[in-house]
Amino acid sequence: MTRLSVDDYKAGWLTALYVEFSAAIAMLDSQHETPRDYKSRTETPNHYTFGEINGINVVVTSLPDGVYGNISATRVATDFSNDFPNLGLRFLVGIAGGAPKESNDVRLGDVVVSRPSGSSPGVIKHDFGKSLDSGFKLTGVLSKPPEVLLRALPLVRRWPEETLSAAVFQILANAFEKENQEMLRPPVEEDVLFRCEYHHPGEESSPCSASCSPVFRVDREPRSSWLDIKKKVGVPLDYLQWGRDDNDICISTPPPRIHYGTIASGDTLLRSGIARDRIQGQTGALCFEMEAAGVMDVWPCLVVRGICDYSHKNKVWQGYAAGTAAAFTKFLLMSIPHPRETRPPPKSLGTVRAGTLRPDEEKDAADAELALWRANADYKHSTSAYPQTHTPRARERELLPLTNSVTTADGTKIRQYGDAIIQGRSMVNGQQTYETEDFMDFSSKEGKFFNGSQKFKAKGPMRF
């Protein structure tokens, strides 16, 4: 196995529960040995697992078994920061309770990502404030996620909703094959929302299907199934069947949706639907959990939560919810260009959007294909109508033939893959060379692309 140094790790992944830790480990492309300088550089009681995702070195740790909450999270996150000072990409990933509303149709298995909006930094501490005659007022502001991750979110938010869901599910399916059955999706009948005033009767371990009255259920519109999306997206999704037939719950039920907004964190487990809706009305929170508020100020990170229940607590959905949150985090890491100081050629080529010059009626299919290709390295586009007219990420680009290689006047090495030409910090289109930065977003309807604070206009068509 690979053995690196502590400073080589650029992404940190923090979990609270074993089911979350297990999902994180399942997402690693490969595991590493303990860093050679680990003992001399670390003095905390944290235990770490090391590995790699898409060429980015990742270190994973968790709270002590059976211990959770903001206080414990603060202690572990502080030690994490001291042990690995070079972690620019930091994630807190796990499960949470959903706060569904008509405007935010959050359901079990969906993923919520912390994102600043207005006065909200992305995570709020919902039980920290002061009592006034007019009610309870929240006080204090937590830190925002690192800017590098906020800049990276558009790289995944640009995908159509169904396409992103399909990619996240494919990553989860690949991990499921490698690991255990905890991440298998429960039947849709197990996703039941009850009116806020109706409390779960009996023991918490008793499932709602056995102990809760259907009279108090909230009716919700059914979501599109995998089979419906398969027809709508228009690209071959047969391999998404997870090795099963069309009657299996994995493809006859809805895929997870990705939501971006405020996550509410507190010191107590929220079991009251009335309190949940009150706080949701005050803050616009999409979900509730118990660790993020203790982490943000000592270890600013992006919080990613899979929804495992509402106010009626149960463990039926925990494995699948932990899996969807981990799969989204992996997809985000697959979309982030490699840190410059750890960029080995040629695997570190930049990210380019697919189909930027395609007609509107073809763009969705091209986007869907590229996202799914990213999610599944074994997908060879054998039935695709557009086999080599876009540029996949580095690992998938290895499937394309190297058709040309030249050196420019300034010594930059340029490699051509299929119809796209890209290398490091240079983009080539015909006779024109453009200096670029790491993040590139193309809006080529007008023949222009935006990069950082500069705009360029191509004299000829750019085929990416």
C-alpha cells in the first residue's frame, strides 16, 4: 500500500457514528498505510484511516464509539486540526433528521449540504440564544464552510437534478458491492411523514409501520422512480440496476435529491414535530443534527447530511442515508481539481463541462452522460450516441486515446484526448492558446467562457 507523510493529506473527513464511518471508508478508491511521520507529528487520541479519492489524499476519523454531540465533536475536531494542519478540504458527513415543508420537499435518503444564505452561515445552533417576551431569539454566528468548498459547489450544482441523483446513486452502488448491505435503500413504504402534533407511540425501536396510526400521515406527491428517470434523461441507465431486475426496490423507487441550505445543530435530539416546525419556520433549516455547531468554529468544514428520519426516530434508514451523504461527498471530491502542490501529470488535468456547444435539445443528455461516466469508471459508453465529444475527468479520460502531443513556445506540454485538448494551465483551440486557472465554467452559447475574473472569446468553435 501507498505510504505518504502527514503533510500529503489535503482532505479531512469527520464522522460521528460507526455507520457514517463505515460509509466513508467504503468511498475510498484505495487505502494507504499510516504516514511514515505519523507518530512524531501527532499526539492526540484520535484514530485515523488513510486513503485516496480520485487522486486526492483523504484522512478519515470518527468520534469515540457511543459518544456523540457538540462537545465531543469539538474535542475531536480540534485534535484533527492539530494533527493534520494542511487539510484544505474538510467535511463533516453523516445522518440527520429532516425538516420537510412544501417549499423544501426533504425526504428520507435525501442529502442536505450546508450552504450560506442571507444571514445564515450554513449551520446554526438552534438551542443557543435568549428568551424574550416575543419568544426565543437565536444569538451567535458560526463560521462558514471553507471558501474553496463553496467555490466547488457550483461544479456539482450545475448538473440537472436527475443526473446528479443518478451519479450519487451509482457511486453508492459501487460502494455497496464492495462493502456491506447496510446501505441498501429501504422500501418507499417506510418513508412516512406524520403530522407534527402526532408523537411516536411506544418504544422508539418500534417502527412506524407497526405502531403509528395511518390517520395522522401527511399525504405527499409521489416522486419519479429510477425507471421514470431512465426514460426522461435519455441515456442508458441499465447499469444502475445494482445487479437486480426492474422490480427491485433500488430502481422502482425514487432516487435521493440534493438540497442546499441551512442545517440546524443542537445539544439535544429533537423528537418533537412541533418544535421542529417552529425552528424550521424561524431559520429555514432543512435538517437537524448534533455535531456541526461544535465543529464549525474550530474546524470550518462543509457539512453533508443524509436524512434518516423526521421527528419519529428509527434506525431503518440510517445506513442508506449515511451512504447517500458519503456518495455525494465523493462526487464533490471527484469534481474538485487537484491541489496544485500534489498534482502529478497527467492525472491532474482540469475539469471541463461537457457539451458546451451542443444544441439545447442535446445538452441534458450530454451532461447526464458525463456525470454518470464520472460516477462509474467502468462505464464505456458502449451504447452512447456521443462517445468522444466531451472531456471527462482525469481518471475517466484515460479511457480515451492520446491522439496528439505538442509543446508550445513557452514550453507547455499539450496533450490531446479525443476532440478536447487540455493540459495543466493551458487550453488550446486551433491556433489559440489561453492561460487558465483551476476552476473553469464554460458558457459557450455566445462562444465565450469564463475563468476566474477573465473572459475570452474564441475565434472558432471550441469542442469540449
